Amino acid sequence: MVTVALFVRLEAKPGKEAEVEQFLRGGLPLVQAEPDTTAWFGIRLGPTTFGIFDAFPHEAGRQAHLSGKVAAALMAQAGDLFSSPPSIEKADVLAAKLPGE
């Protein structure tokens, strides 16, 4: 069961869209190693707008993710890839359907 989530909105710099897409695809192996990241999605919302949505069973899992390798890589590359800092929003999960549930 998941109870908390993150939604991160990313706006690519002009000409950096393919690099942002590759960054998101490359993040999957990193989060697969995080036991409390129950669900993780790298998404494209428009031509230059991307996002990450992830869900966790509890606050400790969300905090571990925020201190993990994907978050570190995101902040390390933010100045090069994004036209503005990533917008990170915390959310409570009210209902969810996950595989196996």
C-alpha cells in the first residue's frame, strides 16, 4: 500500500528535450534499487515539459528517495538541463491500484 507521493515538474531548456528524456529513462535502474519506492514514473507532459511521479508506503520511504541517487543526479544536472529549478510537490495518496493488489 502507498500513502505518500512526489510529483516533480521539469521544464527542459530549449534543445535539451532529448537529454531530459534520456535522463528520465536512465533513472529507472537507480530507483529499482530503492526498496520503498513502490511506484516510479518518468513522464512527458508536453514538448518541453516532463515530470516524475513516485509513490511510497510511508514518509520514511519518501525521505529516503529524496536523499537517494536519482534526486542527487537530478539536482546535479538541473542547471544544464532545465530552464527553471525542478518543482517538487509532496502529496498524500488517497487511493491507488498497484500490481498484485
